[in-house]
Amino acid sequence: MPRFKLVNGERIQFTAEEEAARDAEEATWAAGAFDRAIADLRVKRDRLLAETDYLALSDNTLSAEMTTYRQALRNLTSGLSTVEDVNGVTWPTKP
């Protein structure tokens, strides 16, 4: 399917070189989908860990449930290799 651009208000079809460049840009974007998805997951995971960091200070003793929760958060990214894996992550429930 041909692509078009607007030049001075006129609709002009891409040249073969522009089509190739756009295809390369789209391929690069698609190739980075997993990296973007896992980065977003890590940001959320890190925020959830940070919310419970105060419980892990040396003057506190973590409950077994909280220890399990925090470990589950840290293990969340293990074994993920596709965007579908990342989108299908089941988040642990905070005790």
C-alpha cells in the first residue's frame, strides 16, 4: 500500500527510497517493543518495591508474607521473552 506525504498542502506519494527508509524505521520500532514493555514493567515493579522499602530497614523484621511479596516482585521479570509475556504478567498481591 503506497504511503503519502503532504508538501505545501499537496499529497505526494513516497519515493522508493522514502518507502525503504520508513520501512526501516518501522522495523526498528517493532524490534524495540519488548525493550519498551519490559522497561515499563520494571518501572512499576520498582515503584511497588520502593513502597515497601521502609519495612525492610534494619530496625524492622519483615513478615513472611511481605518477604514473599517482595521476592515475587523481584522475580517478576524472570523468564519473560516476548511482549505478550510482559503484558500477561500476574502481579503479586500486597499483604
